[in-house]
Amino acid sequence: MTPQFRARMIINNWEAIQALHLNISKHVFERHQLVGLLLDGICADFVPSAVNEFNATEFEGVDIEGPIGLNITTLSLSGINLTELAEKLRNDTEVDMILGRTMSENGTLGGSFILPVLQKNKYDPFSAPIVFQGSAVVVRFGIYIESMSNFQTSTMDYDMDIFLMMAWRDARLVNPYQKPILVKEEEILEKIWRPDPFFANAKEASFHEVTFLNFLMRIYNDGLVLYETRIKLKPSCNLVLCKYPHDRQTCELRIKSFAYPIKTVRFEWFSSKRDAIDKNLDVTLPELYIHRYEPTYCDRTRKSGHFSCLKAIFRLKRDVGFHIAQTYIPTSLALMFSWVGVWLPEEFMEGRIGVAITVLLTLSTESAGAREHLPSVSYMKAIDLWFGFITAFVFITLLQTLIVIALDKRGKQLKKSAAKKKSELTEHSRELMLARAEQYHKRGRYLDNFCRLFYPLGFLIFLLAYYFVFTEGRQNDCVPNSRHT
């Protein structure tokens, strides 16, 4: 390679010369005022610690010129056919099929086998493996869900344990071995370039480190790389609880590139949906369960550039069985218990008030328990509507009881008055008073008889409306559009 196309460091600062431990006297430096280093010509055994620790930005008068990173000439000298490589990179289907390739492996080589390849190709782990100008490194992604649990409606997040798989082609890692190289040592992994994904909507994220850092990297002889690691996540999920507990939720896991713009590194899902997103068949959730999942894209522009983004969408349904047993059945029985008053004999009239008040207190306790783990939101949930109706229904039974008691009391007062003023009243007046007393009594009995039919029928109509109207339809009907865009 001619000097004008070689990476070089131009130094006109004596302190930088000393920091690099170059064997140049101050007299020689002052005479020439300039030192040039061809970076690709520095021997690994010459000044390893000085070069590795040297930071050019700390010194004035230090400039780096020429291409830094992947060197096409170096690849050509290593025996790589650049024409074939260009064709592969143009339509690299082998990266997409790498997971199937791992199933047919017949043994692997140790991670140290890649070290001579790195040294021969002067491998730069800080540069993306871009071979031709204008092309981007395509990184295929797949996730395997080991577990999903602990959906918290109050904090709107959940826990995930996943295996994250990434595959790409790095032509600098082409090697002569027939078996893939298995890298599971951190010190070797640090010498190899990797993509920089992060989970944009994760509140917490960590690698599994028991009994060692859980990762593996397979490097194939044609430069294909498969990297897999196990990660624990706590993604956020914006729950919309309008239909709770009959709700269907949509949670997302967004994977973005942090530093590399989309023109440099482009993220894509494996084309097979099963390779893109898969889950452990034993994954079970106490309430929400995965109805289906979809791999999609969410490329976005930040202030610092346009970056690649992948989005895994999880469609979740809530198992309402728990709420039927813990909420709906107990409150329905409590409501029906409040109807007992209309069937009680007349002599137990005052006891009906105690029944209604007891049921109201019971419903208050049930309502507080059902909402204990729910966030405070500004819209009405289906469960709020349920408790509101049940409480209103019991309150109506209490009012009905008070009305019947008032009618009976008025009737008894008229009877007593007619008996006490028997000598003062004419027969006709006394009969009118007794008739009015009987009329009050009949009104009370008629109201009781009407409620014996109205209560069950009204509750049945509410159940039908609640199930077919209030719990169906769009999941965000109760949320203003401005809040759910």
C-alpha cells in the first residue's frame, strides 16, 4: 500500500514522543520538528503498553491521518476473494440461516484459535466490519424468552429472562479451520467487534453471571459470527386498564443501536418468525398470558442521528378466572344477600336495615382489596363500574327498605289513631282512616313484591350489558386521544 493510503500518526509534540517511549533523542526531534508513525507498521512487540495506553486527544500537535479500520488490501493478502465477498455482502442470506447451521455442527475449536487470525489481519475491534464504502453491516437478531413474570400494574413493568442472539459477517475473521471457533472467554471476546444494542424501554437490565458470564460466540471459517447471551430485563409496559380485568395488553421490547447510525450498522430480525421470537413452552403467567407476538421495526431519528431499532410486540390476555373467584362471585353473593329483606316477614322489618348496611361495609372492603395493586388513573375501569353498580344496587335496597318501613309506620300510626279516637270519630271517618292505613300497608307489600322481581331482573340486565358492552370493544376507549397517541 502506498504511503498516502496508509494510516499514520503525525507528532510534533515532545511530550507525546515521551509518552510513546519512542527511541528518539530530543536533539533529533528539535532538528526535524516532526515525527511520522505508520500505524499498520507498528510491531506488536515494539511498544505494546505505550501504544495501547496512548490517548492522542490528550496532546496538542498529534494528528492521525489515513484510513483507520478494515483494510481491503490486508483481506486480499489473506486470501479472501473480494469479488465473492462483495456478492455475499450484497445479498447475505447465509447470516439469516446461521441458526440452522449450528444444529449440524460436529464439534468446535477453542477460542484461542482465533488469536493468530486477529494478529495476521491486524484486527481492530473498535471498527465495524464495513468492507465497501456505502455498505452497512447487517446484524440479524433473535430472542428466546425463557420466562416472563411479575407483571406489576402499579409500576407498569414486568420481568423477562431472555437469550439474545445476534449474527453478522466479519470478513476479517475468515479462517482456515473446518470447525467453528467457540469463544467463551471474556478476554478474547473483548478483542472482537460486536454490535452495540440496548433495550430502550428497559428500566433495569443485567447479564447472568452464574456460574460464569453467560455468553458464547461462534466464528465460522467464512467470517460468519453468532453471538448469544442471557439477559435479565425489567421492561416498562404502558398498561391501559379501561377493561380491567377483562383487558388485553400490548407490551413491547425495543432494541436499538446506541452509537452506530443505520448507514453503518443495520439491525434486522431473522426472517423466520420462529427464529426472530420464540419462547419456552413452559412459560406460564398467573394472570396475563402471551396470546401472540410479532417482530417489527421502529427505526427512529434522535438528535444525534438516525439509528436502527427493532421492536418485539407481545399481545397479552388476562386470565379472568382469578377475578371471578375473588371478586365477581363474592360481591354477587353479597348483593343477593341484600335482597333477603324483601322476603322477610313483616315483624323483621327493622332487621332489613342491618342487612343492607352490613353488605355495604363488605363491598367497601372488597373494593379496596381489588384496587390495592392498581395504579391511580384518571379514567374509569371496568372493575370500578362493577363495584359502582353493586354498591348503588345495595344502596337502592336500603332506600327501598326505608320506604317500606315508613309506609308501614304510617299505616300503624293511622290504625292507632283510629282506635284511640274511636269515641270522637264517626264510623265513616274511622273507616276512612283504617282504609288509608291498609292502603299504606298494601303499598309496602306491593313494593316488596315488585322488588322481588326487579332485583334479579335488573342484575341480570346489568350482567349482560357489563359483559357484552363494557368489557368489549377497543381497549383504550376510556382514555382521551391526547393521552394515548
